[in-house]
Amino acid sequence: MFVNISVHRIRPGKEQLMLDSMRRFGEAAKKAGGVQQIHALEDERSGAIVGLAIWDSKEAYEAAGPALMAAVEGDDFADWHEEQWASYHCVEV
């Protein structure tokens, strides 16, 4: 199992753009295969938008990479974010 978690702090008014991008990313992941679950979540306290993807393996995630990047190509993440987002690549320990 391989888990990708991303934490986004989005500028006011840009939330829907980010969610739309995350949904395109999710659809690309499902089509590529190897993803068990994929979710866009919102932290109730901070309002941060969190992406959670659980993959069969790191290899499945990496193989899907080109399709994932194509799905969000041209998205203006720099404009949407208040600060640099955090991305975590997690394995079971």
C-alpha cells in the first residue's frame, strides 16, 4: 500500500477551482488503475483542503503519474494557494 496526502491552504474564492482540479486528478487516477480510494476532504478547523489517495503500491502511483499530471495541466496552483502546499508519500510501517 502507498498513500499520497496533500494539504492545500487555498486563497478565498479559489476553493472551487482547487476542488475541480482534485476531481479531475481523481478521475484520471481511477482510469489509470491501481488506486483503491481517492478523496478530496476539508479540515473542519482550518479550512485546508486535503487530498487523500490510497494506492495498491508506489509503482501503481508512479505508473499513473503522466495521466495524473495531464489531468491538471495548466491549473494555476501558484495563484490558488496562500502558501506552498505539503505533499506526503506514505508507506506502512
